[in-house]
Amino acid sequence: MRQLIRRTTPLAALGLLGAVLFAVACSNTPVQPVSARVTALKAQVDDLDRELGMIHSASGDDQQSLMHQYWGMLQKQLQYVHNLPGVQARDCTDWTVLDPKVTGHSPSWGSRPCPALHDDGPAAGFPYPSELSPMLFELMMRQQLAVLTAQVKSIETEPNATARLDLMRQHYETRYRYLQTVLGRDWMWAGEPTLPDPSSMGAVLFSQYCGQCHNPPPPHLNTPAGWRYVTQRMSTIIERQAHSGAMGVNLPSADEFQLIAQYLMANSSR
């Protein structure tokens, strides 16, 4: 149960004005010719390849420093791809794109159809995966780089503008999901988990409210103390969303929220 709130109203329902406002808000990178964007993407993967080579050759503190630098580079490149013209949310449930903590600003809608999903969500920051050894870090990043390089090649050779835009969106989503996967957050799209005691009121409410914008996380991912922290923060977020007048958000009552918290802590890792 991450600190996420569901947006269910489709973008189409907002009308042309909302779509235009959103496109302006999320596309803060100056419009570039297609060739310039492709050149920038190719330079990005070249930079990653060079940095990985440096990590491989380094040792000790130098290696750790380069790994941190590489992780920061991935996030900066993610922001660049996100801000390319046309790489924007298709609707309010397109949560990998609607991420103000990555874009650096919140979407500017003409009304309040969708709360900002990632105000405090899992993508509010990509903490460095310090538990990875240099060997495993390099292996995982090399695997990702191979995929990114192939995607950039496909973008470069695609003559159709619409298809090329779809490939750019896929490139962004691949980058986003891979960062989340490295951090152990692949549960968000890996299929709905089999919950313990699924017919209990706690499990039913957990799926109903906490699965509104992503798959509900398996309760064993956190300790009781961890879930206590998460649910307390979630309570604050829900209260804020309720006061904001956001539409499309199903809010649990205080009693329902308490049942969810109790269910998570009872089925957490010990």
C-alpha cells in the first residue's frame, strides 16, 4: 500500500482545454526537430555505456562514487525523455507519466479531475539501491542499456511520426519501470498478488482502496513498523486529497482505514 491515490476520470472526458493545458504543463522541454531528439537519445545511451565502462574499471570508493553518479544520470535522462513533446499521459490512470516529482512540476488541469498521483508516491524519489554489489549493479545496468540502445535504434529508423512517438513513450516507460524494478517495486505492474486471508474485510478493503492506481503490494513486503509508517503517511495524503476536492478518488472511512492498517501489520513480514 503505497502512498498513491487513484485517478479514474479519462482524459477524453476533460475536453480539449484540459488536454491542451496538460500538454503545455508537462512539455517544458523546448520543441526540437525529430533528428535532434534522436541525437540526444543516442548521446544518452552512449554516455551510459561510457560510464558503465568506468565503473567496471574502477574499484573501492571510486567505484561506489561512479555507481551513484550513474544512478543520478539515469534519473536525469528519465526526466528528459518524459518531457519530450508528446510523451504525456493518455488519461488519468497513466500513472508512470503523471509524476510531478520526476517532471519537476505538477500538472496544470483546467479543473480537478485527477489528484497528482505521485505527490508522495513511490516515484517521489529513486533512492540509490545501496544493497546491490558493484558486480550485480553493473550486470543489471548493462542489461537495461542493451534494451535502451535497441529502442533508440528503432526510434531512429521509424519513418512514421505516430509510431515513432509510441516508441518514445515505450522508451520512457521502459526507463521508468526498470528503475522501479531495481528498487524492488515491480509488484506495481507484475500482476495482482494472492493476498493472505483474501475474504477478510481487511483484504477486501485493501484491494478496493489501495489497488486503485496500481496493484496492491503483497503485505509481506513490509514489517509491522514499516506498514505503520506507510499507513500513517497514507492517512495524511488521503486527508489532503479529500480537502483538495479531487474527483475520481474513493476514500476509505476512518474505520475502513484502520481495518486496512491492521490487516497489513497482521500479515507483514516479521
